[in-house]
Amino acid sequence: MGLVARWRSRMAGVNPYVLDVPLALFSAGVSVWAVLNDDRAWPWWVYAMALCTALPLPWRRRAPLTVAALSGLASVPVSVVAHSVMPQIPVYAVLTIYTVADRARDWQRGLLLVVLVVSNILGTHSVNGAFFSLLLTVGTFVFGSLVRELRRLALVESERAREAGRRAASDAARAVAEERARIAREMHDILAHAVSLMVITAEAGPLVVHSSPERAVKAFDTIADSGRDAMVQLRRVLGVLKEEGAAPELAPQPRLAELAALAERVRGAGLRVELDLGTFDGPLPADVEAAAYRIVQEALTNTVKHSGASGVSVRVVRAGEELEVVVCDDGHGVRPSADRAVSDWSGGRGLVGIRERAAACGGRAEAGPGPEGRGFLVSARLPVGAAGLAERVGG
């Protein structure tokens, strides 16, 4: 099949008449030569009919059945009147039968096959002659049908390969889009948190630089720590964009143990942070720990930037087969609405990122007004047991 496909691809750009005209001349030469080599002297019209069997051949690809009919009609008077001058292998018949079997419509192919069988049985003078004629004509028809089927299979394989290529390109584009979204989410979480702490701490610094130098020094330390932490995390995220073959400079994914340092940096910005980090029996999945860390980080960033809160509580504990993450502040929150539940609160890009991170782990997240409409609440439940692992793998 591959050989046929390669041959056809090379011949696709060749004008068909370049091949068919020489074949017609060869067929005419064979037919005339058979008349010349006969023992009897035949009139001119026999030579003319022998030539006419080959005249339609250059158009055999455009009108297979018509060309076969014209060549066959031209051969009838020669076969009836001067049967002895018929070539042993009529080239025109082989070419036209092959072309019809290969290129014609199904009903045309069936009609030709019936005509071939009937004419060869009734038109020959002996059993051996009929057998040879059937073997030649029907065999040619079978060969043309085989080539037709090989072409069809080659087209199916070609279309399948194109579909596979389109599917691979689509999968690659989807993977690129997902990776871009992941990098954008990571960049947002890292920069929003670090820059928010640095800006708020820097704004508070001048207010205490004279009255409380110790607090001013602590504010500058918080700015420096936030900047260094952002650089480390950005180096990890941007490491995936390095050229192929470059040595990776990747830090590990953030873990729950790092929440204490995160809470300390937020305290440096003047916000009271209460951290309740539960104890866990054995390690948690790395993606769950990273997601929980980023959810807390984003929630604290929103608290620092938007809530006007004086304190925030962070609770990360295991509840059965799930990791429960709750961040609640005492700020002004949002105006409560009777027709909007906490789970329906859309929020901005950061809250969308929180929901996406939870969903990526097979969990869920909610954000909105706190209890009794006071403050703002972010909660997430991330599966950590066997069922959660199966859900993440299946997703």
C-alpha cells in the first residue's frame, strides 16, 4: 500500500496524456502489426478499424466506460470478419478494462463485467479460446479492482494520518494553553502577594521610622524577605521556560510547613495572623500541599489589599479524607445579598484561581462574606485519601 501511495504521489503532477498517448500509439502498433503479419491480404478498412481501437485511449481516464465502449465497437467488425488478425493480447482491451475497474462508477464496473463474461463466452470459437479470453479480461478487471481498493485504503490511511496530526496539534495547543494558564496563575499568586506586602509595608514605614525605629527596621526586613521569596518562587516558575537541554534551577513546590513563614511575613505588614496548622499522619500529596499553600497565600493577599482587616485566622486541618482550608478575616467584607450564597460569589482573578487550584486537585473552593456577613471567608476542601487520588488521576 505504501508503494502504491508513493508511486501515485510521484505521478500526481504528471499530465496523464504524457503517458496515455504513447500507450495509444503502442496499442495501435500492436493491432496493425497483427494485421500485417496475417497470411491474407486485408482491405484498408481492417487497418482502419485496428487503428480505431486505439484512438480513444488518451481519454480513458476522463471517460472510462465511453472509451471502453468505443474501442470495443471498433474491434467488433475486425473480430467478426477477420478474427485471425486479432492480437493475442489486445492492448486496448487490457487498458480500457483496467481503467473502468479502477476509476469508473460501481454500476459501470458491474455492467462491463457482465458484458465481458457474456461476450467472451459467446464470441469465441473454442472452449480454450473462451477460457483464455476470460482469464485475460476478467483477470485485468480484478487487477484494476485491486488497485482501486489499494487507492481507497491509501486515502483512508492518509486521512487518518491527517486527523491524527490535527488531533496532535490540538492536544499540543491545549497543553500549551493549560501551561500558560498555570504559569499565569503562579505568577499572579507570587507577584500579587509579594508586591502587596512590600507596598503596604513600605507605606507604613515612614510613619514609624521616627517614633518606633524597631518597627521600621522590621518593616524593611519584611520587604526584603518578601522580595527574596518572590525571586525564589519566580525562578522556579520561569524555569519551565528555559531552552531545552538547559540545566533546571527549580525549587520544590511550596509545602504546608512553609505557611508559618508566610504568616510571619504577613504579620510584618501589620496584620494579626492566627495560624492553626493541624498535625497529619504521614505526608500529603505534593499537589494538594502546593494548592493549599497557594490558596492561603491568595486569600491573605486579598485580605491585605482589600479587606481593611486587623486580623485574619488561617486553619488548615485534615477532616477525614479531605484537607480543609479556611481563611477568615475581620475586615469590612462585602455587602451581604439575600440572593447570593457564599458558594456563588464570583470574585476577581485571584478567587477564580483559588477555585481552579482546588478543582485541579479534585476538590472545591468557596469564597464570599464571612459568618453573619462579617469579614470575608475563603474555604476549600481538597481530597487527600485514596478516593481523592483516584479522582485526580481519572480527571
